Amino acid sequence: MFRKTPGNLRKLKAVAASLGAMVLRPYYPMSDLFRVVRDEDSLQVDFMATVHGVRSFESLRSRAQGVHFGGHRLLVADLADIIRSKRAAGRPKDRAVLEVLEKTLEERKKAAPRSTRGSQTGN
């Protein structure tokens, strides 16, 4: 997800150009999806300015986790936010993955207290 501002749209176009790709709007005007596509190797990256079930970019960002990818730090949406978005969208393809995502979130929650207890006791 990104803030749809003129500056960010320019940056998105610059990223696409640096990758030898193009920005498409496959579902325009129904969606705020911007798809960066490079045909030679089937690269496809989706950037969304609006996400179902998410009230604001800031709230999503505040819960995101940083990961390193190709020498760069990326923020990845929290799994609970992804689940909330899929539920809100309600499309068959979103409903189809909900059970797996919810089980994954449950397992993470079960594992978290153990790792927290260990770090608090110095183990």
C-alpha cells in the first residue's frame, strides 16, 4: 500500500523505468491498483493506494514489520491486517485463503509468549 500522491506516483514510474518495466492500471477505474510489469521475465508487482478493511496508510504502516529484500528494507503488512483486508474484500479468492492465514496467525500467537518469556528471563 502506498499514499497516492503526485510525488509517489512519479517515484513509482521511476522505479518501473529503472526496472525496464511499465506501470499498468488493469482495473481502472474500479480499483486503485497500480501494477508494475516487465514482460521479459514476467515480473509483476502490485501497488495499492486503497486496501479493503484498512482505514489509513498510517495505521497499516504502524503495525507493519521491516524485512530486508535485495539490500533494501521493506515494510510488510501485519498478518492480522492482511486477514482483515481479505475478509472485507469478500471475494472467493480471498475467502479461499482465510483458513490458512488464520491458522498461521494462531500459531504465531502461540509461539510469541514462549519467545517473550525466554527473553525476559535471560534464557
